[in-house]
Amino acid sequence: MSTPSQAFDTAKDRAADMAEDAKSQMAQTAHTQAEHTRDQTAETAEQAASATHAASHEFDRDTLQAAALEQVGAQINAVAAHLRNTPVDEMVDDVAVFARKNPLLFLGGAALAGFAAARFLKSGEGSRGMADDANDPWAGHLNQTADAA
């Protein structure tokens, strides 16, 4: 027969094991999701580099615009290759080191990214209220010209 103390210790050990298993499973899921996101980002960067390269052909070969677009495309390709070839754990470590060395720049960049994301999400709402139209002297102007055509 086990004592209450032994039962408590057994339950405590089992709970600790379950918590460790859950932690391990969550870490693996987060790592897999981060790798998937990294691969998607690299693919998007490669598409942007390809588009930049195609856009450079719109200009004469010897123009400054064509050279600039080629250079931008090459840089984007380099970033995409770095993303593909760098493990997620190493990227996380690099970001942590950067944040420790440049905390103000890191926080400023995070704030800027947050403002940009909020602006992007807000711009996608698409619905304007009647109060906006009442204060806008150009409200309805584009709709009237489109209806007339």
C-alpha cells in the first residue's frame, strides 16, 4: 500500500513528464512552422528577384535603370539563398544577438514594422462610413464619372 506522500510524488513526477512532453511537442511544432514560413519567404523573395530581373529587360541594357534593377535582383537572390541555407535556430540566434547589441534599433524596427502592418491591415478594410463621405468634397466624384461613361 502506498502512502499519500508516495502517491503525491508519483503524480508530481508524472505531471512533470507530461509537461516536458508537451513542451517538446510545442517546440517541434513551432520549429516546423518557422521552417515552413522561412521557405515561403525565400520563395517569395525568389519570385521578386525574378520579377525584378524581368523588369530590367524593359530598359535598354546600358541604362542606369536596367543596371539598378539587375543589382536589386541579385541582392534579393542573395537574401533568398541565405534564407534557404540558414537553419531557423541560427536565424533566431542572429536576431537575438542583433537585439542585444542594438536594442534601440531593434525596438524602432519592430515599432516601424508594427505600424506598417497596422496600416496595411487598416487599408484592406475597404468600407467607409457615411461620416467620411460627408467631410470629403470629392466623395462620389469618381462614382459619378464612372456612371456617366
